[in-house]
Amino acid sequence: MATRVAMIIETRKAHPEQKLTAWLVYGR
């Protein structure tokens, strides 16, 4: 859970493009 929360926080701080990449990578 802790890892997931940290990932969400990073995604929030990340830029729009980086956010999309994170969704594609972690989405799968």
C-alpha cells in the first residue's frame, strides 16, 4: 500500500506527459 500511495503522490507532482506515461506503465 505504501508504495501505491507514494506512486500516486509522485504522479500528482509529475508533469502531464509524465503522468500519462505513469498511467500506461502502472496501468498494466
